[in-house]
Amino acid sequence: MNKDIKNIKDKNEEETWSQDFPFHKQNATLVGRREFAKMLALVSGGLALGSGLVAAKANFFPKEKVTGEHFVCNKKDIPVGGGRSFIIQGSDIPYLLIHLEDGSFKAYEQKCTHLSCSVYYKKGTGQIVCPCHNGYFNASDGSVMAGPPPRKLPQLQVIVKGDKLFVTAPSIESV
Ligand code: FES
């Protein structure tokens, strides 16, 4: 009799154990509806919070404006069709100075207006390219030519003084 009670107890313990730690792969990977809904709610909440923080940062901490003229490099440092990244002292925004095939120099923020990937000038095409999601900007004015970017690239005005290249905030006419 005692033996029968022990067997029933052992069997019950085994069933509990196998429910907690299922050894059949199918049972181990099953996710209940409630758990799935919880996970969805957590992920959605995280995304909403992240988007809110980005929007709040853009609203409450607007980008600092470029003031004054800033030396970037000498003309000979950028061959025709070439580009050069630079940062203005006191700012952490990356910019791109390019030497177009028509001889003009242009400067833009190097961050794509879609999701901030780094853009580059594609030599001989007149296009600034974002490799992340195939975004294309017109290198002459920064406008969007194709892809998901929602806005043109913010531009700086390039000032040529002799052999030296400077940038400054864009004049009102060129904005
Ligand atoms: S980040 Fe540039 S196209 Fe998406």
C-alpha cells in the first residue's frame, strides 16, 4: 500500500516537472496568446517611448545655428568629384563639402534626413547617396530625388576666398 502511494506521488512529481521544463521541442517553443500580447505591448510601448524622446529632443533642444565663417580646407584638397567630411568646432554635426564637376563647391549636413545614415557624393552623377535605404539627393541643392528621405539635406553656404574654402549659415535667398 505504501508502495502504491509512493508510485502515485512520484508520478505526480514527474508530471509537474515535465510541465515546467517540457522536453518535447514543440511544447518548449509554444508561446501562449497572453505571453505574445504581453511581448507586443512591451515592444510597442518601447517604440512609442523612443519616438517620444526623439520628438521631445528635437522640440526642446533645437539644433544650434552656425554662426560666423568657418575655414574647412584649401581648394586643392578636394579634387573635382571629390568630397570631404568636416565638423564645425563646438558642434557635433557632421558636414560634407563636395566639389562638383561644374567647378562649384557645396556643403550639406552629412546625416540623411530619413534615419540619419551618413551620405556621400557619388562622383560623376550629381547625386548624394544614402546607402542605408537607397536615398538620393540632388547635389546642386540638396533636394530629394528618390527614396524615403522626407526633406532636403540642410545646406551651408560655401565661401571661396582665394584658395581657401569657408562655410557659413545659408543666406536667406538660398534657403
Ligand atoms: S537613412 Fe537614408 S534613406 Fe534611410
